[in-house]
Amino acid sequence: MSAEPTFIELSFVIPCHNEQDNLRPLVAAIRAAVEPLARTYEIVLADDCSTDATWPLLRELAAADARIRGLRFAKNAGQSAAMWAGMKAARGRFIVTLDADLQNDPRDLPQFVEALKQFDCVCGSRVAARGQGDGFVRIASSRIANWVRNKLSGETITDAGCCFRAFKRECVADLKFFKGMHRFLPTLFKIEGFTVTEIPIRHNPRTAGAAHYGVWNRLFASFYDLLAVRWMKQRMFRFQIADRVN
Ligand code: UDP
Ligand code: MG
């Protein structure tokens, strides 16, 4: 037996809040998607202080498979915070973030892995498939939010709120995380000089647990964050050192 730790290629990072009925099918779906690709992987689940049985179940899944790792917040801190804590714990060369509720479909994984050969970050876009998983109000509010976001931040991403993404781990190395940041990750990566692309993905309805966002928090809660990102984009400096002495 070798003492060398296994090199992990893919770290799946998943924020979870009250997702007890989704965890088992989620882990099964990820396994089914990743195993044909013959990649080493881990699944990092960040429990945002769920009040249901998410945490005991996560412990049970982790006890049965060392590739499943978990952390639990002492207090509910929000999706961005859970994603951030999961990303910090991730050890893989690439990070794949997705939601716990199976609205993002792990069967799209091969397309992400393929696109990672050419880009630092690959973002899923639900625009084409949105009608399969969401009703009119959610679709319309998401469209409006994306339009405003793009207009004010000079962005072209069609579905910034979609958290099914894959990227090199170094993309997040220098970022400062803030609440609501998960919606701006592609823009922040671009500011750092990383290349970003979008691919169309599937979009399933949520079959268990409750959605965390409605029209109001989707449309307006992120407006304040948007101004910060707009400011950051305008004020960030980029430079290359051409020469050094001593
Ligand atoms: N989530 C979380 N903390 C929160 C809200 C959401 O960890 O305070 C997780 C949730 O469990 C899910 C993901 O973030 O894995 C996205 O949430 P949801 O599916 O409810 O969002 P929506 O489909 O409404 O965009
Ligand atoms: Mg969802």
C-alpha cells in the first residue's frame, strides 16, 4: 500500500440547508455521473445549519465512503457562506459546485469536464431548459435579475444565478467572499483574469424540500451586491511585471 495521498481531480462542493430527502439521491447521481469518467473525486457537503436530518444523514454517508466529506455551520449563514466553506475544504484540482436539490443534474458533468480543457471556469446556463424545472414567476424574475445584473456590471453571462459551475481551484484562491457572492462568481473570476465560458445544462424541478428564494430576494437582495461588484470591476488594477532587478 502506498503512503502517498491520492491526487483528487474533482471536488464537488454542495451547500445544503434542509435537504434531507435529496442527499442520498444526489450522492448516487454524482457517483453515477463521475465514475464513467474515471476521475478521482471527493464530495464536500456544507450543511448550513439545517434543522432537519441533513447532518446525521451526512455523517452516515461519510462513514460509509471516505470520499464524502462534510462540515456543519453552528448557525445558518447562507448559501454563499456554505459554498465558500466547502470550497476552502476542497482538495481537488477542479471544483464543481452544484445545488443539493437535484435541480442541477449531475448527468451534465461530462460537458463541464470537456469545456475545462479550454477554460478556467465553465458555468451552466439554464436559459434553454428553464421551463422544465421552474414556473413562470421564477423564470421571469431570474430573467429580469440577469438583465439588470449584466447591464450594471458590464457582464454577458446569461444565467449568473446558476451555481452549477466547474473551475480550477486557483480561481478562488485570491477572492474575498461576501454574502450573495455566489451570483457574481463568473464576473469576479473574469476580474482576476480567468477565462469563463457558459454551457447549456438541464434543469429539473425540485421534488423534495423547499426552495429558499422567491421573487423578492431573487430580484432585490442582490442589488446592493451588484453595486459592489460594479465598483470592484471598475477599480481593480491588473498589471504584469515586465522585469525585475535584485
Ligand atoms: N442553501 C443553503 N443555505 C441557504 C439557502 C440555500 O445552503 O440559506 C442551499 C440549498 O440547500 C441548495 C442551494 O443552496 O443546495 C440553492 O438553494 P435553492 O435550491 O433553494 O435555490 P433556488 O432553486 O431557489 O435558486
Ligand atoms: Mg433549487
